[in-house]
Amino acid sequence: MEFTVGVGKSDFAEIRTEKDYYVDKTELIYELVATTKNKVSLFTRPRRFGKTLTMSMLANFFDIRKDSHAIFEGLDIMRHGDLCKEWMNQRPVIFLSLKDAEGEGFEDAFKMLRTALANLCKNLVPALSNTTLDEDDRAIFSRLKSKTADIDDVKDSLKTLMRMLYTVYGKKVILLIDEYDVPLARASEKNTPENRFYARMLDVIRGLMSSSLKDNEFLEFAVVTGCLRIAKESIFTGTNNFASYSVMDERFSRYFGFSEEEVGKMLGAAGLETAADVIREWYDGYVFGTSHVYCPWDVMSYLSDLNNIRAALPKNYWGNTSHNGVLLSFVDRTDFDVSDKFETLMNGGTVTQTVSDGLTYDTLTASEDNLWSVLLMTGYVTKADPAERGNSVSLKIPNREVSAIFQGAVAQHFQDTLDTSAVDGLLKALWEGDGDAASKIVSDLLWNTISYNDYHEDYYHAFLTGVFTGIGYEIQSNKEKGLGRPDILLKDKKNRRAMIIEAKRSVRESDMEEDCKTAIKQIAEMKYADGLCDYGYTQVRCYGVAFFRKRALVRLLNGGM
């Protein structure tokens, strides 16, 4: 059978009908129904870990309006014959996604929430066209479907729809709410004292949840997903038989993300077994409970690329679906300093922090502990020791992909906070040939940034490139010149001058002077400066720079043009 991957698909029926590769997670149904008594189950996981696909799978299995036997054929859940007989396509289902319920302000976000409810109602029209339904409920349904519902209608919308479905089918309703916290996450980002966006959105979402989940006689059970568990007191107050499963919990840990065995089977089906090590390095490393898992979005995306181009290189798929605002909120803080901890993490080490999985979006950045908790829950860090228990845990960056996201955030912070007066002073020293002054300024800049790659030479090269970015010069990095490639070439066309810099990483501090000489010798022997005069440059400064940890030594090539 041809191996196909449905990247970006979260519709279970579509994946199964089109015979895309599916990693079987249907045993979740058995564990959810047969081994728990939960009225409400909340699953929190980072983005792109299969939450929406899981919810679609549940909807297809339970929905009384469907016949799903064909698309579940051969999957694990079908081994439980008695359970399937009792539950498969035997309950009315409401499946609401709030992933798009966001906006720049409350009014825009509320419109998007009404749109999500309108789409849900349109899907329920065949089931709720019964003329025997309560007249008031039918009026509310009409307002919801036409996007004219007011806030009170919206708050009570899910319970209204559940009451109507119960009237039609005589069975309690299974409620599935996907990405429940997106409206609150976006509201917290855009919140200001003037518009009170977060407080207003919290009031709506709390009302929606409370009316549908608390003491609702029409509810069979509910499954809710999101990125963060918002403290029960904030949004799930009074909800009975409420159970929450975060990345810290063992139960259900294997149902979100791919295990080593699952990835191995997938690679075998695709004939891509040789890619195992690369995929492990880039996309493995997460720990949920005590389970080691890969990010599904990344694995599927890379396999799709490999399926088309066998030599495709791994890249950052997960980072392209999110933003690094939470990382920048760390490094931008002035009330605490995480630079040493970030350096430890980015160089492969671990840090021990106190974390919690019960937060509120309006206090996410209130403390350093809260921010580390957010990094853990959203997948930027993971537990270093799966066996650890309690709230004090060792954290690490899970894989190479997320490490690159950290590096990008650090580089952005460096650019945003770079002391322009220091850069001006550095340029003045370099054009004047003052290596000692340049050494001090570069060392000071190094001290005030976060180092990564364990001070490898490529880190220092990126650091220097960042220093000179945005100063109005043409910057060439590792471009062909003469017989080789200088690390950095700066061209000040206005003043008809240029600068060549060759950087070396010293193993010992005592080696720095000699390493500068080696760099200068390389510039001369490889003729990096040749040809610049032909283009009209009247001055060319050539420098060797040696780095040892957070110290720099700058030396000028004597006899430069």
C-alpha cells in the first residue's frame, strides 16, 4: 500500500477514508469510558500534539447521527466488542472548537465565538428541526445560527443545544470542547486596563463552561482540551467529577504524541528506517508523565517531505505554528534574571524549578515559577527525569528543534536590546585600529547576552553578525572572497572603506593571542582583501578575533590598507 501522510489534517473520518497513515490512539476511548467515572476530563498538551484529531476521533465514534464502523475497522477499539455495542454511534454529540475564537479586542473575539457557535448550529440543523422542540429553545437556536445571539444566549448556548438534543434522542449528550483556552490566551495578550479584554472574555467562557458542565442533567460526559489548565477556581468552579491530565500526569500520557515504537512502525511503512536517528534528534525528547514521546506534527511533516524528496533535511515545523512570545517574556524581565539558566538549558544542561499546572492567564507572568510552568506546559521545556514526582522538577530543552527556537528568541532579544552606543564605540575603535578598546567592548557585549552551543565557533560568528546587523553597512558572512571565505566582511560604501574579520574560538584563555595571530595569518594567506581596491575601497581593516567563553581579544593585521 502506498504510504501517504495527511499533514495538517485533523478530521479523523477524512484521514481514515483517504487511507492516510494513522497512528492508532483509539484505545483512549476504552480507557476514558470503561476505567474512569469522570463527568469532565480535561487534557492539556502543547500545540500540535494531536488534540484536535483525538477529539474528532471521539466525535466520530460516539455520534448517534453517524455510522462509523467502516472508518474504525481494524483499529484497537474494535477489540472491545461489548463497549462498541453500547457506545459506538449511540449518543448525541456536540463538538465545538474554539481555536479561532480570538481577535484584537473583545468585540472581534466575541464575533468569532458566535461564528463558531453558528457553524455548530448549522451542523445540527437536521437533528434539531423537530417542531416539537420548546419554542424558546428554537428561538435561541435561530439566534445562535444567524450570529445574532447576545452574551446571555452565548453563555447558555451549549446547555440549550444539549437540552434540545436530549429532547430529540432521549439520551444524554457527550460534549467535546477543543482548544477551550484560546479565547483567554489571546485576550490576555491583548488585555489593557482600558478595554478589560481578559475579564470580559473570562466572564463569557466561564459562563459557557459553567452552564454546560455544572449540574447539567443533559450531560453524559465532557472532554475538554487546551494548552493550559486554567485554575479550577477561575473557570471550572463547582464542576463535579472533574479530572485534569497535564504533561505532568501519567494517566493518558501515551495518547498524545508518538512513542518510539509508533515512530519505528511508521518509518517501516514508509521505507524510511534510515531517518530514525535524525527524527529522534530533532523531534523526540518530550516526557508526558513517564512516557517518552515525539511531536506528531513534526514527525508527520518531515516524513511527508522525505516521501517527496528523500534527501530532505529536517527543519523547524513546530516553531512555525507558534510564536516565541513566552520566551521573550522571560529574557525581557528586569525583576529576575534567567540568563544563566537559559545558557545552561541551551548548552544541553538542566535546571530545577518549581512548577504548577493550575494557572490563570492573567497571572501567567506574575512570577518566575509561573513562567517556567508555562514553558513546561507549552512544550518549550520538558522533564529531564521521567521518574520525578512533585512540583520541583528538573527541566531540559527536549530536542534540537526547540533548541533552535530558544536560539532564535535569544538572538531577537539581543537585537532588540543591543546598546547602540556600544556598537558605535566598537565601530569607532575598529576603524581607528584600536584593538584594545574593541576587545573591551566586544567582551562587555558578550557578558550581557546569553551564550549557547557551548561557546562553539559558530556561536561567536552568529554573535558578531548580530552586533553588526542594522548599522547601515553591507554585511557578507562566509561569502567567497579571494581563495576562501572570511567570517565577516563589512562594506561602508559611503566612506569607501571595508573591514574583514576572522574569528577563532580558543580552547584556553592563554591561547587567545596566538589564535588572533592564526586568524590574521589566514586573512593574509587566503587573500581575503584582494580585489576590494579594484572596487574603489581606499581603506580595508583586517582583524583577527579570538574568543574564550565571554572574553574577546581583537588584533589588527599590520599593514592593512
